[in-house]
Amino acid sequence: MNPLVSVVLPVYNVEKYISACMDSILNQTFQDFEIIVIDDCSTDNTINVITSYKDARIRIIKKEENKGLIDSLNIGFKEANGKYIARVDGDDINAIDRFEKQYNFLEKNREIKVCGSWLKSFGAYDKEIKHKEFHEQIKAQLLLSNPMSLGATMLNKEAYKNFDFKKEMLHVEDYDFWARTAWVCKMHNLQEVLYYYRTHQNQVSTKFKKIQLQNDIIIKLNLYKKLEYDSIKFTDSFLTKLLYTKEFISLKEFKLFFEWKKQLIKQNKRLKVFGNKPFKTILEKIVDSLIYSVYFVGDRKGIDKTWRLKALFILPFSNSLHILKKKVSYN
């Protein structure tokens, strides 16, 4: 008889941390699971530590060649026998009741296909990550950032069987996965910390930040294109420049940005790609970020007092009024 949950655990040289991770899995209040360890050719003592547990639920798949995390994830998802897949990273720790709470939620809410949670980091720095709760909020949040932490999720295997992790989306494979699946699989984040994320100097977000940022932009632009705006008028290079760089922007480009925003709202109302309320909330955050960069931080190249004064007449009235009330210095 197959287990209810398959724990997919990719590992590579995590000897120092794997015992704490394994203990947090094996001591769960929910016990009907298998653990699929995918070893990406570890060169330390990681696998010996895992085999020392002598638990029949542990299954180890040793890869013949080091092909990276994305390859390991695809193997693990394919090999999973459970109704649900729980993702865990080998240097992280699960709350003792994580599996029980996520399993019960998915069983009671069958329309939801993946359940995540809040996270708390530890190690190099401490921070609590509070993901949005409901599907429409999560979907809109995709336009800004990754709205779910893959390592902290439990997924319905049947719902995700036709999706895999794309090797070309290196170091943003989870973000890309949600951006492609959110339109057919409903998502939810439990509003409590159920996963503890270890931070250290060698993690992906530190070592490969430039690649991450480049692939982040690809994901976000593809999401915007779902709204079928005028991509000839509002080109990828234009949007990248305004949204994701600190390069100088002309007043003409600044005005064009607000025309793009209006078109997005109109298109979303027609196409219903995102929920209207969460979508407008996200758009306002994007507008605020651009305005903050230009008026409050002053980190846009070549922006001077004259430019800022002229731009006040381009801004929507409410934004201009907010800036004037703040008594911004244009020097």
C-alpha cells in the first residue's frame, strides 16, 4: 500500500545539517510517509548519516552524475508514490506538526492543490517570511516575487503530474514552477511558521544573484504578457529599464509607464487573468517603488530637480499630492 505522503529530499554535501533535517521529518506527528532521498553525487558523509537511521521508509536514489537540483527535483517528483508530495531541503528543519497540518488542510479543501506556510530563517541571519494566504493574492504576488517557498510546500501529485522543473530556469526553478502552474492549480499558504530555513554564505541567493535576477525578469515579463498589452508600444527593453534597473529614464518614458499601467488594468478587467483587487494592489506597489526611487531615494541615474518638477505634471494627481505633502527636496 502506498504512503499518503512522499517526502522529496534532494541532498548534496549537507553532512553537517542532515541529522537535524532527518530528525524533523521522522519525528513528525504525521507518520504515513516515505522519504525519497536523491543524492546528487555527494562527496562528503551525507549518505552514511542518512543510512544510519535504519528506517524502512527511507529510499535513496544515487545519481551517477552531478546534474544539479532541478534534475533531482524532477526525479523525486516522478518517483513519488504518495497522494501528496512534501518538499524538504537537506539543510532545513520542519516544524514537528508541519505534515499533519498541511495534509489535513489539503484533505479538507480539495480545490486547493498546494499548501505552503510561513518560514523563519536562521543561521547567517534571522527573518520571518510571511507569504500571502489566498490563491488570488498569491497569483498577483507572482508579479513582484516568488509567493511560495517550495521547500515548505505539500502538493497534490496528480494535479502537478504534467509539470516539471525547467533546467533553463536555473536558480529560480521554484518561482518559474508556480508562475506556470498557478493558472490550473489553486494555491494556499498557512499563516504560521512551519519551516525553518537555514541561511549561509554558500546558498544560491548569495552565489548566483545575477543569474537569479536575470531569470526573475524573464518570469515577470511573461506574466505581464498574459494581459496581452501592446508589446510593440511597451517593449520588453522599455519595461526592463523602468522596472528592473536604475538607468536614466526620460520624461516621455515616465509618461509611457503610466499609459502601460492603465492598459494593464483595462486588459485585466477584460481577460480576468488576475483578481482585480489584488492586481490593483500589486500595481500600486510597483508604481510606489518607481516613485520612491525617483523622488525619495534619488538612485536613478541623471534625474535632477528640473526632471522631478516636470514629472509632477505627469504623475496621477494622488501621487503628486502625496509627494508634495511629504515636502520632498528636489536637490
